[in-house]
Amino acid sequence: MSQPIATSFPADAVPQAPEDPLFGLMAAYRADTFDKKVDLGIGAYRDNTAKPWVLPVVKKVPSIAKCPSRTSLTSPRQMLSSVMTPP
């Protein structure tokens, strides 16, 4: 283990940062006993066979954006404008 680094100010001079909300989310996930829970903490989701799992809402984006495929979008701005434009 490495030795502490000497500093020119006492440790109590720096206020402790607030706890990252993700740590609380991870603790709640671990404590939950529901057998069908999904860990959404990291952003790369896999099913029980370790295959990538795409959130159902992500699969709906092309129809929500009224475009035939995700490849037809040229930018996130274009997608947002197509969703936000009133009919």
C-alpha cells in the first residue's frame, strides 16, 4: 500500500463532497430481493444469459421520431425536433 502524500493544508480544511447518488442506487439495488430487478446503474445492460438487452423504450425511438430507421437520423437535434414538432 502506498504512503499518504504530505500536503500543505490539514485534511479538515477541505469539506467532504456530498455522496454520489449512484452509490445509494447501487446499495438499494443490492438490498432489493425482487427476482426480476434490472440494474440500470452502469448503462450497459445484459440479460441472464449475458446478451445485450436494449431497453424497450430505446427500441421505440424510430417510431416515436416518425422515421423508418435510426440510421435515417442525421443528428440528435434532428431527432428531437421531429419529436417535439406539433402534428
